[in-house]
Amino acid sequence: PLDLSAFIQASFKHPKPANVTYTYGTAGFRLRGELLDSVIFRMGVLAVLRSKKMDGRTIGIMLTASHNPEPDNGVKLVDPRGEMLDTQWEPYATELANAADETALTRAMQKIIEEKHIDVGKPAHVVFGRDTRPTGPALIQALTECLEALGGGTTKVTFQDYGILTTPQLHYIVRCINTQGAYGQPTVEGYYEKLGAAYKKLVQGHRRLSPLVVDCANGVGAPKLRELARHIGEDHLLVRLVNADTETPGQLNHQCGADFVKTQQNFPAHIEGHPKERYAALDGDADRLVYFYMDEKDRTFKLLDGDKISGLAAMFIKDLTRNAGLENITVGVVQTAYANGSSTNYLKDVLQVPVTCAQTGVKHLHHEAEKYDIGVYFEANGHGTVLFNHPATQALAETRARSPAQAEALDQLKALSELINQTVGDAFSDILLVEVILTHRQWSLSQWDHAYTDLPNRLVKVVVGDRAAFRTTNADTQLVEPAGLQEKINELVAKYRAGRSFVRPSGTEDVVRVYAEAGNRHECDQLAFKVAGMVF
Ligand code: 16G
Ligand code: ZN
């Protein structure tokens, strides 16, 4: 049995605040940093149990609240393959976090051990990192105290603090450790080396593009992108970092970053918008990416969001598989209901790739994408990646080229599979992917943008009495509850040209979200506000 005396002693120093109920949601736990001390301490427990259950394989813990305001913080667990925590374990996270005292806490632990048949004598290994938030260091201290206390006595618990990291870097490191280096070296340098080498191979012999101005959201992306760019070298990648201040309090995600740019549909602070410049924006933990530019003709802001990135990637990869003679490899795309209708039409009609619509939340898209040989998935908000399954990887390794052109396409696909962080959406890896494609085509952002024109769309937040009263089906596209509401929405939508609208409860905020798109701006706004009126 587990000797918990040291653990209980340590836990007394990290009491759960009364009157707070925690929920492990789509993005883990996320709330004001000062309310998270006990939660982070207890996530150490969950990571240790999960690692023991997985035969001592490494589990990751990332402390970040992504695009949320600076006073917030959050925590997410990373599973052995570098993926999000198995959803079956999410309720355990919630239970541990809400245990009122040490008795309840150890009881919750025992319950997990019994239900999951965990051999507590197994070793456990946990690695962790954090973003640049000011509440980070104290929370890491709480986590360390938990892991040290659990490691005393007979149980072997080892851990490593990787310091400040982007979220995707931690996912990468976890995967590397658990594959004994087959995925790469489990260090930040190993990450730069892997991405950098693949990138240089892919852009070799092509004319370098003009500099990319990157809005770093005043977050961890700034120092880390600087390191990556230095590693790659200016001959191959020229970036200029803006909103790269991680020192001044209050700046993180403030009027900048990928979420700001996407939701405001406007330039962030410190970027005025010059028609000749190329822009991209990261979010606060560098797992989301959007591009943007100023249109030369009408001098307006233009956004290239996750849908545009996904279209660009699918186009390039489809071409390469055809050129490589890999006709049996299926390239498919996964989107959510928030994908612009024009992007879905472009994928289906122009690129002729299969498209799946998944429920909102990275884990849902990730698992759908695994069903394709090469699965491209992106949320409109800029989170996404490309997955190469086992048959695809094998085909890349084993196919004998019958011509120099085939050999080149095969080599490029292999390099792409190295360039792309397949554990999770990664803004850095996605920047390199986009830059490779634009370099190959020698395209400007506006040339890329011309693949299709977004339908006007609107996202509205509605505060309701009880958002749990809203339940959806078919990947969030239809409401099953409240009864009858979906029928009313359908009747309304039918009156609009190219109209589409859906309603879903947010997984991260206490609101219901209404999305609408239609053939023109005026009708789109009208549709959005009418549906919002029905929900209220
Ligand atoms: C979380 C999800 C993101 C999703 C968003 C939706 C992860 C890592 N993040 O941030 O993918 O787009 O929630 O938020 O899964 P909402 O439920 O408030 O609309
Ligand atoms: Zn993020």
C-alpha cells in the first residue's frame, strides 16, 4: 500500500479554498491563478497515478491559461503519446480538485487506484513546464512539493522541471521520452534541431520570402521563437518579433495575440498594417497561429485563420502525394462547425478531399484526424496540425520512386512529417509549414487568400440562466435541448441565402455561443442577432 503520511503533511500546506468548485473542462482547469494552488498540487497526484497505470511511462503537466488574461492560469495533463489526457480520466481530475480535505483527497486517490486497478508499486515519471505568467513559479512550487512527498518511502516518483516552455514543446518532449528518442531528443534543443533540419531541407534551393512579422502576444512564444529563429538562421527564415515583452506586468495577451486578432478581426497593438508586410500572430502559449495582412487595394485588414491554413496545407500535401505516386494514401481534413462554409466548399469541391466535422475541442479533432492516412485538422481559431498514420509513414519509408520527380515528392513528404509537430497544434511548426508552402509557390499572403472568399460570419455570446440546458448533437451543429429550439432556428436559417447558424454552450466560459454566416454582411448580422434572441 501507498505510504501517504508525507503526502498528507504536504497537502496541509495546500488546502482547497472553500466555496470554489473546479471542473476539468475542454482546456483543463482554468481560472484565476491564486485559486489554483491546491488544484496544481493535486494534479501532481493524478499525473503520478496515471504514470503508474501506464507502467511508468512519462506524463506531462503544462501550466498555462493560453489566451486568457494574465491573472488567469491553468493546468493540463499530457498523455504518453504527447496527446491530451484520456477523457475517461477527466472526472478523476475534477474529483481530486474538489476533495474538501485530506481525508476526502486520499479517499478519492484510493477510488482511482481501485477503479483503474493501479499497481502503486510501479514507478512514475512526470515532466512539467509553464508559460510566462507571474503566478507560474509559485504553482510549480506546489507541484514540486506534491511530487517530492509522493516519492518518499517505497514509491518511486521521479520528475523533471523543464522551466518555461510553449505548450507544444512540452507535448513534444513527453512523446520523445516515451519513444526513447525515436520521435526526437527530449529537450528544447532537440525540438529546434528536428524542426529546423526539416525546414531547411524543404526550403533549400528556393528564394527566401520577405520577413515575417510575428505578434507574440507578449508571451512565451517570444523568447522561444527567437531561439528557434536563431537556430534556423536568417539565411532561411527571417522573423521580426512584435509584442515580445514578457517582463512588463499586464501585457500578456493584452490587445494582441492570435485570439485577439481572430475575434477582433483587426490588427493587434504595435502593428499598424502595411500592405507590403506579412504578419502572423501566436497566442499566449504558442499553440495557435493566424496570419493576416493589409489588402493593397481596399486597405482593409484581411485574416488568414485556421481554415485558410488547413486549406493551404491540404492543397500542398494532396499535390505531393499525387506527385509521389501515393494514390492509395487518403488525405482528409477535419474541421469544426465554426469552419467557414466557403472553406468547406473549397476543400470538397476544389481540392476534392474528404472533410469531417468534429465537435469543438482539440482532442475531438485529433481523434477524427487519426482516421485518415494523412489527416489535416484545424480549428478556425488557429489551432491545428497534420497527422501521418502508420500506413502513411510506412508508405513514405518503403515506396521506391520511379522517377526523380517522385523521389523529390517523397523526400518532401518525409521532411514534412518531421517538420510538423504531430502531438498537438503548434504555432511554430505551423509557421514553418506555411512558410515552406509559400516559399515553394512564391506566394504572397493575398495570393494564398485568393483560394476562396470567406462568407460573412458572426459569433455572439449570450449569457443565459443555465447553459447546461443546451445540449448539442452532430458535432455541435444541432441542438437537442431545449426541445423545439432547433426547429425554430432551421425555419429562420432557411430564409437566408447561404445561411447557416448553430448554438452551443461554451466549454470555457459561462455563456452560450451563437454562430451565423450568410451571403452578405447585413443578412449575417441579422441572422446572428435573431438566433441570439431565441436563445436568450
Ligand atoms: C478550448 C479548446 C479549443 C476550443 C475552445 C472552445 C483545447 C486545447 N482547447 O480552448 O480547442 O476551440 O476551447 O472554447 O482543446 P468554447 O467552448 O468556450 O467555445
Ligand atoms: Zn493556446
